[in-house]
Amino acid sequence: QGEHTANPPEKTSPEVSTGEGSTQGTAPPANYDGVDDKSDDAHLYAVRFEAFNAMVNRLASMPGCSLGHREIRKLPSIAGFSKHLLVDKNPRCLDVHLVNKGDSVFALLEIDTSDNKNRLSTLVLKQSALSTDWKQYLSHLEIQLLKRSLVWPTSFLSEKFGSEYRRIPHQKSSVGNKALLEREYIDRWAERVYREILAY
């Protein structure tokens, strides 16, 4: 089941992670297969989010859902903190998908944890009245995430989003491949996200 604001620390949850992202509710719709890059090479990291992208596509096939904007963002460099980089020194990225459900817009965020530094749940934000402040909120979220050593910043999320966010643990799997694309795994993941969206 999805988590609400009173969640246990992320590190206590042995989840399978694939890394994930975020997007802008006020931006014009983009070609969904394309990626809105913050830099020229952000699209090169899309393969890290293959399972997450498959889950979002499955979610979009469910009643009342449709795809919106997608953006892959490199986490910022902050003095004194190093987890904006993977162990191999490549950028750690955030993948953000916008999904429409009825009159509501939801942002689904996933962090690349392919180096096993942490295992974060999928973050779902209901974009109520964020309008032009969304990009600023997202930038602050990235900073807080890094300062908390790749743990979703619960206090920040509660302050900015109230009860309109969920952390959804990834479906557990006995298979070690983090990029697992088995239909059953993807379907269960999408169904959990869909149930949380319906609960808003």
C-alpha cells in the first residue's frame, strides 16, 4: 500500500529500484517518447529508467489516465555533497513524468539508484495550485534530497504539499536485475500507483 506523510525512513525498506524522475505541469505537452533535457545529453540517461517508463506507460492505459510531459533532470552539484554523481562519476538523474487523471495532474518521480547507494520509493505528487512555482519546488526538492543523502525529504514534502504526496515502495522481486521488465512486475507496480491516485 502507498505511504502517507507519516512514513518510516526510506532506508528501512528493501525495495527494488530502477531510478526515476519529474516534470512541469505548466509546460506545453511534449512528444511523450522524447525527453525534455535540462542539458544536451540528459537523454543519454533515459535507459536507466526503462522499467519506470514501462510502468508509466502501463498506468496510462488504465481508466481515465493519460500521459503528459516527461523530463529527465541531472541532480545539481552542491558543495559538500557528492551523491549527485553515481559511483562511476556519471550524473545521477531524476526522471519526472506527468500523468493526467480526470481534472487532476500527478507528477511521478524516480531517482536513479543503479549504483545501489539507496533504494527510494516512487514519489507521487498531486500538482494542486503549483502553477508557475512547480519548477522552483522541484529544484528545492532535489537539493533537499541530496542533503538527506538520497532520502525523500518528508518535512519539505509535508510543508509544500501537505497530504498530497505519496511514497510508493517498488514491488519486491526475487530477481536481482534492477532493470527488470517482466510484465507481472510492471503491472503490479502500475496498479499500486493507480490505487494511490484514485485515493486522492
